[in-house]
Amino acid sequence: MARARISRPARSAMQQGQAKTKAWMLEFEPASALRPDNLMGWAGGGDTNRQVRLRFASQADAVAYCTKHGIAHDIATGHDRVVKPKSYADNFKWDRIA
């Protein structure tokens, strides 16, 4: 039986904003380990669920999908980063902490 993980994707290292981090993503856990191809040596396997990533607007929608289709799931909750907005001029204040 396939097992899925429900989480919110993290920002990429090259990304400044919060784009594509609000949606919830459902990813299937690998059913089997990758094995090397005898001829080329590339890693591969027969598990096609590894390629499936579904996006949902909310966590409840993702859980409802798993419940409807009988998929066992785990919910990975991360922490939301709170960034205090500041202006460019704050970098040059005389009492700023270096």
C-alpha cells in the first residue's frame, strides 16, 4: 500500500519571496530503493509514484483526497518564518546591531 507525505514546500535558495509556498503538496514515499542499471550504471526503479506530486489549496483538501482514495498519509508541519519588514535606510542607522 502506498504511503504519502503531506507538507508545504520550502522556498528555493534563489527565491526571495513567498511564491509557491502557500499550497500543500502530496508526495508518495518510495516503495522500493533505487537500483543501478547494469549497462549504464544509472539509478532507476519501477516505482512511478515517486514522480507524482499533487498540489492542494489547503491541508484539509489533501487529507480528504487521501481519505477518499484510501492512501495512508503523514502530515509534516514546518514552522512559518516571520520576517520583520524594514527599509533600506535601516542598514545605515547609527544604532543598528552589526
